[in-house]
Amino acid sequence: MTTNKPVLLSGIQPSGQLCLGNYIGAIKNWVGLQNDYDGIFLVVDLHALTVKQKPSELRNRCLSFLAQYIACGIDPGSNLLVIQSHVHQHTELAWVLSTLAYMGELNRMTQFKDKSTKHQENINAGLFTYPVLMAADILLYQADLVPVGADQKQHLELARDLAQRFNQRYSDTFVVPEPFIPKQGARIMSLQSPESKMSKSDTNENNFIALLDPPDTIRKKIKRAVTDSFTDIQYDEENRPGLANLLVMYAEVAGMEIKQVVQQFENKCYEVLKSELAEVIIELLKPVQSEYHRVIQDKKYLSDILSNGAENASYRARKTISKVYRKIGLVPRVQ
Ligand code: ATP
Ligand code: LTN
């Protein structure tokens, strides 16, 4: 499947449970952009290995994430859905790019700093070179646009720098990818500690809404979300981050501007905002969950999608990697 449309590529690592932050910051935009692009959506299982995973859970989660992409509205008929490890050129290109990436620039990556603080017992080399593998994911398919949340901006800049560095050293080879980061909703915050971002692998499940959470769990989690001791409804990200986060979530889920949400809840109390927010989230997730439960049962359907994805993606990946190997001076293997 090759089209004349520009290439859109993104991915999520199968760690934890897909959450509302991932949906609002990334998946929602994948769905909105898919018709205008040649889309490639990855389940980046090799990235997930940078944090300890239980093998049986990782295996199930890859299929579950795939089914959730589809349930959220990604059309497998017009996009490629690919498990990263099915296309071995990702790691091959990552090696080449790692010889162009400087220790200093990887050292500056805030995600590396955050993750090494969180996982002090396992600061592995993969965690450090993680952004190089991400650059390989993107450059391998000559992606034009990469829709992600705000936390990935720095990684995207590295991918652009590496593409430009390679092009300058060896002549034009890679498309320099553009990030697509939404103006609103690019950083949904944790429900219990609204000064840090909502994360799907947070050990405290009360910090996030999982896309597969049942309605009562959603009601409970939103009700318990940390706010402040004021009583009026105003958007003030700096001084009232918990409330601001609820307003952003409402706006994103209901398809409104923050201003409109503030107006709608003017003179109402936090309880009302919280209970109505829970209901709009439940409404959003109801069709996603029922589609998920249908799709996840159909293993043949999912494995056909993956085999088509791997085949098409491998074809494109082979083209890029052989060009790269030729340009850097590796001797081609005689068939
Ligand atoms: P983990 O906790 O396992 O590190 P995560 O929730 O931070 O996971 P990623 O796999 O790192 O999620 O990110 C998947 C996509 O979701 C990326 O595009 C990322 O920018 C986006 N994203 C992650 N968290 C948020 C958030 N809180 N708000 C908006 N977008 C987010
Ligand atoms: N590092 C990303 C996940 C990711 C990705 C990608 C996103 C891996 N490869 C390629 C976009 C394009 C994250 O969200 N943690």
C-alpha cells in the first residue's frame, strides 16, 4: 500500500494501560488526521523493554493496544498497523543513528532524567538511547508528520537533528519530520498530583483514567481528583492546576474551547463539574469499549492486520535501510 499522500507516523509503547492522556494528546489526532495521510501506527514493543515487563503481560498488551487503536477509530483498511519488533530494520537504523547522536544531546533528554529517577534500580543503556530508536521509527518510513503529546517534543527535535545531520554528511536521504502537537490537551495532568503528567504506567491507578475503565471506576476517579480550596470555577493553570486539568479534559472530550467550558460551569460547584465530566468521559468511551471487546475476540482479524502491516512496512523499511547502508559505505551483500 503506497499512496501519494504524505506519511503520518506515530507510536505508543505497550506499557501500563492506555489512558485518557494518550487518547487526547495522541490517538484522537491520529484519528482526525488519518484521511489526509498515509498513516503508520506502531505498537513500540522494543521501547517498552526499557522498563521491566512481565513477558506474558507484554505479549497480551501488544494485541490489546492494537485493538484499542482500532476501537478508537483508526481504520486498518487505510493505515498500516505495525508491531515495531516485526520490522527488524528499526533496530538496524537505530544503530546507525546512534553513531550520529552525541552523548551530550541524549543526556539533556528530560524523559531520560524522569525515568531514571523513577526506576533507579534499572537505569539501563536502552533508556538512554531510547530517543535514537524513536528517531529510527520515524525516519525509516520517511514520515512527514508525527502527532504526539507535548512530552515528546524534545525527542522529535532530536529526530529532526539526526535526519539533517545524516543528510548533510551523506547527501539527501531522510525527510525531516514535522511534529504535530495539539494546542489544547497536549499535556493532560495526573488526577492525584496535577503538577505531573498523566501516565499510563503510573503505579497509582487513581492518577489516570484508562480507556477500558468501567463507568463506576471513572466516576470514582474523577470524584477523587485533587482540586483546591476555592469554590468558583476559573481557568488558572498555575495556581489551580487540578481544576485547570478537569476543564481541559472536559473541553477535549466534549469538543469545546476551555472558555466555553468555564462559561458553562460559571456559578456551579466543583461537584457538578466533576460529575458531568465523568459522564462525558463515560459517553466517549462507551462505543470505544464495546468495539474493543468485539475486536479483541477476533484473533484472526487482528493477526491479518499485523501480517499485512509487517509486510508493507518491511518493504518500505528495506528501501530506506539499503539506501542508508549504501550511502555510509557498507558493502552490499551478494544474494
Ligand atoms: P508511560 O507511563 O508508559 O511512560 P505514557 O502515558 O507517558 O506512558 P507514552 O507511551 O510515553 O505514554 O506516550 C504515548 C503518546 O501519548 C505520546 O504521543 C505522548 O506524547 C502522549 N501522551 C502521554 N501522556 C500524555 C499526557 N499526559 N497528555 C497528553 N499526551 C500524552
Ligand atoms: N517515545 C514515544 C513513543 C514512540 C513514538 C515513536 C512516537 C516511539 N516511537 C515514533 C511517535 C513516533 C512515547 O510516547 N514515549
